[in-house]
Amino acid sequence: MAQQQSAGRPSDAGRTVLTGARIARPSGVTDDGRITIEGTRITAVHSRGDDLGLPPDTAPEGDERPAPATVVDLTGHLVVPGFIDMHLHGGGGGSFSSADPEECLRVIDTHRRHGTTSMVGSTVTGDLDDLSRQAAVLAELAQQGDLVGAHFEGPFISPHRCGAHQPELLRDPDPAAVRRLLDAARGTAVMMTVAPELPGGLDSVRLLADAGVIAAIGHTDSSYEATRQAIDAGATVATHLFNAMPALGHRAPGPVAALLEDDRITVELINDGTHLHPAIVQMAVREAGADRVAFITDAMGAAGMNDGTYYLGPMPVEVADGVARISQGPTAGSIAGSTLTLDRAFKRAVTVDGLPVDQAVQMLSANPARLLGIAGRTGSLEAGKDADLVVLDAAHDVVGVVRQGSWVVRPPGV
């Protein structure tokens, strides 16, 4: 990769221009693009069809001459918006359930290096005191800009569909307990997963919707009809659709049919090749539409690490061949989150699932940004938004990551 001037961090260089790459813009993927970064923001995006034809360090006659630019040639590469993960438990050997700020930062750094420039810290089932302590740490990280916010996955989920959650710690979704966790997050809770068929489920969904927190349906044994009631009560997300819920049936369609058919619902999909067959990913995208799908990792501490023994909350997990499973207790053998990173989810989307790049970008960036209420500053490559972007090579592997104008991963030669 050629470079015309030495490139430190874009934010240190004053003005950086990335040239020559294919660019995934909201209008589609265009060739021979140019992205100008000043400080932490994108200030211009041009492609061959709309480029002014001006060198990046010149201006039209009569205009003030811009500051000298650092130019990085990305010919042969694809630039996409930074990935956004709205359901993430851990990585790099660490967990958001640790209530340890340094460990949480290690999780964040691991996923940033794989292209995730914005993320939600997800907890797993615990007692309310432990979850409150975890929420306080996640709130600090959100307030300093390292996380978008917190997601509580459990304890308000079905014992019949608990997956990798500790069964004895589950409880019905009492609105008072729901409010306690929201208060512990100090305004930074963005999502909570609830099994709506449990006592207090619908009231808790209404409480969450009224509080401006995403009510997600998941880890549920709900019927089709009960799921419809929860959607009408304000639920807007399906937590990792298909996983930890009844399978689609022709006489008892269950939650899957209700969640796929309703335009108010965005469905999470774990696109790691283990949780879902490619045909199911393709079906979900076809039925829901690209604007209603969000790829997530549901990653636990082994993401970015080797096989071995880890923990998901209090549950021991054995990772073999990249697949995490509970190793002890009544749920032994259950899949325990994933070891996925969103760069791999993107690569699978375009190379295995056969999705167009612009649709994959929707599912990994634009749709999560909209759901989380941050689309005004990130989620697409547009002037005025944060300089959050990922540089991919011809094999769709990450070679560069910029977050808020600074290199997290530098392309070769930069």
C-alpha cells in the first residue's frame, strides 16, 4: 500500500485523505473514492462519479486554501463504516460481567481491533446486587465514550430456554426489579432481554418502552400469540433470533414467525456458521428485509483468543475449535455465546451467505446505529459524522481501523 506522506494518527495529522478505495456509502458501493478526515470527523466523501477532480491540498480559486493533507493510498481496498455490536459479552480473555474496568477495557480493545468501533456491553444472568455493580462500571465506560451503553441479558428469561445462563439465578420480570437495574445503569441502559410470557413480562416490556430502553424478546418459550402481545406492548428487538426460543412450527409458529413478520422488530443474527446455517441467515434476511437485521457477536471472553477454558458470567465454558459450550452443570453442552468478531461476520455475509456489500453494511453498521439512537454521528460514511471506518483487503480481511479519527489498526505501510 503506497502512501504519499507519513501518516500518524489522522487526528494528529490535521487533515488526512484516504484515496483510491471502493467506498460503501449510503447510496451504494462506489469506486475510486476519497474520504477526508479532519480531527475526529469525516469532512468529505467523494467517489469517481462526483469527485471535484481537485488534489486534496488545493481549493477552487477564491476559496481559502485548506491545511496540508496526509494522503493514504488505499487502491485495491474496500472502506466500510465502523461495525456496531449491540450484543457483546466479552473478548480478549475478559468479560463485561467482571465489574473490573480494566478487564472491560480489554474487551473493548479486542473488538475495536476487529473493526467494531461502537459497542454495547452485555451482562449475563446474576443476582440483582451483582448486576447492579456491573451496571455501575458499564455506566462509567459509557459516560466516558468507550461504550454505547449496557444490555441486560437476564435474569428475566425463561428457565426452559436459559441456554448458558445459570438456572437458579433466573427470576420473573418484576417491574420493580427491572427499574432497579435501569437505575443502577444511571441512564446508560440501552436494552434488556425479557421472556414476555413470564409473570410481569408484558408490564416490564411496557416499562422499558416508556423509559426509552429497547425491550428485546429472547430466551423465551413464548407462543406466537404471546409474542404478538409483547410487540404491541413495545418490544422492538429479537435477541439472537432462532437461538434460545422454540423452533418455527407449521402448527405452532411460535415467536420466530411473529418476530420475522412484524416490521416493528429488528432481528439479531449470530452469523458465525455455528449458531445458524447459511440458509437460515438468507431466509431471515429475505423475510425481514435488510433494514430489519442486525448482525451481532454475542461474544464471550474467548473472542480473539485460543481454545481453552473460560467463564461466561459464573458459568465455566470450554472452547474447542472456536465453539464455546457450558462444561458443567445442568446446562452442560449448551452453546455459550460465541467467539465471533464482527469482521468475521461481515466476511461470512459476503463470501458465504452471498449478501451484497451494501446489505452487509446495513446489518453491521447502519441498522444498529439507528436502533441505538446514534445514527446522527456514526453508522455510515458521510460528511459530519465520526471518522469510524474499517479498511478491508481483497479477501475482506481487516487491514485498518479508524475510530473517531485515530488509527486503531494501521494498514501496512501507514
